[in-house]
Amino acid sequence: MKKFYRKIETLNSSFALLIIILVWVISVSAKYLFNGMVYEFDYGIFQPDGVYYTLRTYMFMGVDINDAATNIAKFYSENSTKKIIFDPTTILPENNNTWGLVYPRILYPLLSVPFVYLLGIKGMLVIPALSLFFLMYFSYRIVSSFSNRFVAIFVPVLISSSPTIMRWMFSNCTDSLFTALFAYGAFLIMQTDRSNHQLKLCLVVAATNLTRIAFPIWGAISLVMFIKNRRRLAGIIFLINLVTSVPTFLLRPSNAVLPRETDLHGIDKFLALPLSFLRVTFYEFAELFVLDRLLACLIIVSILVSLYSVKNEESLYLLGVTLAVFLLGAINGSIGVNFRYQLPVIPFAILSILAFFKRSRK
């Protein structure tokens, strides 16, 4: 009888994986074939920020930097949504202080090297495509740990139906890899009683900080662990978080905080952060209600549920991560970027809602 149940379980698992792969293939293919401007927003797969990560990939490949910059400029003039035209010299490190942020973000361009070697600049889309798959897969794993697989299998479909998620999860920027790593991190946090999962979680901490700025997010997560008496793991995660964030702290450009507020300097910028936090939060949710109501409802419900059950560990993770991602948005100060900097909150929102309903049934 046990062998029979194991066979059924394996069959269900294989069927679920097949469905996830099918949804992923359809989603990636549709986005690749049909992308562009939507309501004057750029939903293209080659974003302006992607020029730096593409050039960084070529630098890892040993290609002459001037030739690489010229090649990228030509490619963008022909393939970007807005047919962007720029002087190749403007994206070189010596001419652009954005590289203070780009230099520490080595993971995405490093992983893209073999794909760019084989496919050219379009190879920069392979890691984002795989990241979308892993977001779907680990979101499914989180849900299936609280419910049955037939319910969980709808999660990848819901993810693929979100225009916000699809906008950023399949474009040549770091957002997709960053979000996928946090989806894996949220899955591991559920099971940190296993020593090998603790090791994997530590590797994820390092990987996220080598993808983009993750220090506030892991700071919030380690604080929750400390509060919930998981102090040894909290200390290890915070230490790894601090060490792997050092390159970002050292290389950040002088205008890393509120770069668009050119009339503010020094301490005045930090004093302006609370107002920036409120402004960014308002505009992000307002934009979601116009463009992606399903995602807006998921985030708002998860916050309300977490506030109601604030003693739950999963609720504290959601609230901590939410504050951290909106802090990152406030530091950048960009208004209405369609939840781009807040995407890592999605797996924690799913986790907090499911944990609440599981406890409510007891």
C-alpha cells in the first residue's frame, strides 16, 4: 500500500512539474513575441538598464570594451522598444557613475556569459527566463506545502497572468534573478530546521547581494529570526549579509540616495527619505490598482492578514520584507516603476497568507 501511495505521489509531482514547464514556455514565448509599449509604459524585453549588465557580460568574456559598447548601442537602436539611440562612450565605466552600482552586481552578467557567447546579446534573456521558471516552481512548492498539489498548480498560472510580474521577470535586468533567489529563500526559510537548508539559505544571501542591493531585506529577515529565538541562524545570516554587501557600500556612487533630488545634499537627502517612502508607497499601490489589481489585492491582503496575526513568524517576515523593499524604493526615489523594486515580497506574501489560513483551521 505504501508503494502505491509513493507512486501516486511521484505521478502527481511529475504532472505538476509538467504543467509548470508548459505554463512557463507559453508565458516566455508570448512575452518574447508580443512585447512593447502598453499605456505608454515600456514592457519591452530589452530595458535601458540592461545595457550596463550586457556590457559587464562582455567585459567578463574579455571582449574589447569599446567594441562591445558599439555593438550594444547598435543592437538597442534596432531591438529596444523605443529604438533607443545613444553614444556608446556614454555607457563606459569612466564616463558613467552608474557603474558604482553595477560593478558589485556580478552574478547576472557572470551567469549570462555562456548564453551571450552562443546567442549574442539575446542570450541576456536566458537567465531572466530561467528565473521566471524558478519563481513559478518555488511559489508552487510553498503553496503545496500548505495545500494539495492540484490547488498549488494554479499558482504558476496566476503568476503568468500578472502583467507586472511578466514585465520585470522577462527582461534583461537583475530584477528577475533577484526575485527568483528570494522565492527560493522564502522556501528554505520554511525548512531551516534542516542543516543543509541553512547552508543553502546562507548561499542565497550571498547570491542576492551579488545580484543587487539586498542588505535591508536580509536585515529584516535576520531580525525576525532573532525575535523568534533563532538567534544563531539570525547572526550567521546577518554576518554574511554584511560581508557580501561591503562591495556595494564601498563602490556606490555619490548620488545613490535619491539620485533625482539634485538640489539636496548630504544629511538633507536622508531627512527626505521618510517623505520619499510615503510617496513611493502611494504611487506604487496606485499604479498597481490601475495596471494589476490581482497583484495589488495579494499584497494588501497579505499585509492585513499579517497585521492581524502579527505573532506568526511568517507574518513578521512579510511585514519586515515589505518595509525593506519599500525602503529600497524610497532610496532610489523613482516614482511609478510598477512594483519593480518590490517584487521580492511576492513569495513572502503567499507564505504569510497560507500560514494564516492553516493556523485558522486548527
